[in-house]
Amino acid sequence: MAYNEFLADRIRSSLKQKRIGFEEKRMIGGLCFLVRNKMCLGIVKDNLMARIDPEIYNEALTKKGCSEMDFTGRPLKGFVFVDAIGTNMDADLNYWISLALKFNPKARSINK
């Protein structure tokens, strides 16, 4: 499935600028960015997927362009989609990247 290559380049650039080691994998019908072997960020079609702290999940859903990540008919708490309205500006994209990186040390590995 296709995903937004420009958004992928912007995420790569931000992670490299922050000197964050990451791995890319095709998953969830798009592209995922793993940090410390944990799903952290991704792209599905034109939407950013961010894995954030479940403690701030409901607050995050009030931000522009943010919605629940729902693949199975049941939203995954702690995972959100952010559309272009919420990622067009670099500051907005970096806000979501920062939230995902902040939660990453507490997140469970994809291998567990």
C-alpha cells in the first residue's frame, strides 16, 4: 500500500536531526518507524500514526487533525492518526514526534 513519501522524508529528517536511531519497516498497510525496537511513528496513506502515552490520549484527540487509530473496529488507546491539517507545519509534526519519542521508553517492544 502506498504512503506519503514526503511525510516519511520529514519524519526521517526530524529523527536524524534529533540524533535518534531508528529502523523502518513496512507494517500496518504503510511504513513504521521503530525506535529501540518499538513501534513509535508511522504513516498510513497520508496520515501520521503516533504511539503516545495512554495517559494523554484523550487530550491528544482534541488537537487539530487528530483521531483515533482504528483498524479493527476498536480504537487502540495510545495510538492516534494525525491528518495533514495536524502535520503540515513543521512545528505541528515535531509536536507529535516529540510525544511519541517521550513515550517510547515506556512502550512495550514489538517482539513481546
